[in-house]
Amino acid sequence: MLDRLRHFIIDVISPEAPETRSFDETGCKLAATALFIHIISLDGAPSDVEIRTLHELIETRFGLDPGTANKLITSATLAEGEAVDLYQFTSVLMRSLNDEDRLRIVEMMWELVYADDHVSEFEENVVWRAADLLAISSRDRIKLKHRVGSRRSAPDPAT
């Protein structure tokens, strides 16, 4: 497991041209999950509902069984703890995902933000920065926020 994490980090910071690097589906899932860990950790220790939501998203959206999802979350937590910025993860996703898949990642980030029924300015800012790094327009980011918010019926600090 540590070898896979080490290879992922080497791939992310490697000076090779992007065309010569290969990022498998696991690296992409690890990068996305590390972003998700970052989101739920912004306002302190993740709440039980945030952790449950993270597990549900990983299992259903990535099609993983609970044991594999736990391993991915553990690896992503280590990677997120070592990260200096969001670019380490968003760059992997940019090279690996199409527009539609990147929109899904941003939607999943909003689902995690709304999980505890409290949207902080820090959480909004991180989703904004990550969406920008993922080449998601402000219009699409806000549309996704409203879509998830209306499903969750959580209060929005911007209103």
C-alpha cells in the first residue's frame, strides 16, 4: 500500500512531460478521494455524517466494496496529509478525466460540503479553487452547488 502511495506521489511531482506519464484508474480515485478528505477535514475533525457520506460516495460512485473503499480512504488520507496544495491532486484528475467526469468530482465535493448541513466559507473556497483547477466554469460550479444544496436542503451562508 505504501509503495502505491509512493508511486502516486512520484508521478504527481515527476518532471516528466504529462504525455509520458500514465495514471491508472486507482491513481485517479486516490487523487479524488484525497480532495474529498481535504474537504471534510477543513473545519476540524470530520463528523460522523461526513465520514458516512464519504464512504457512500466512494462505494457507489467508484463502484467499490466497503473494504476496498476503506483502503482507498486510508491511502488518500496519507496522501492528503503529505500534500502541499490541491494541484497535486487536480493535475492528476485533469490529465485523466473528461469534462463530464470532472463535473461529477465537483458535485461529489459539494455533497461532502453539504453533508453536515453547514457550509463554511473555507469549504466553499476550497471547492471554488479545486473547480477552477479542474477547468470547471464558475457557472457550472454554482449550478452544481445549487443542485446539491436543493437536494440536501442545507442553509447556504451566501444567502
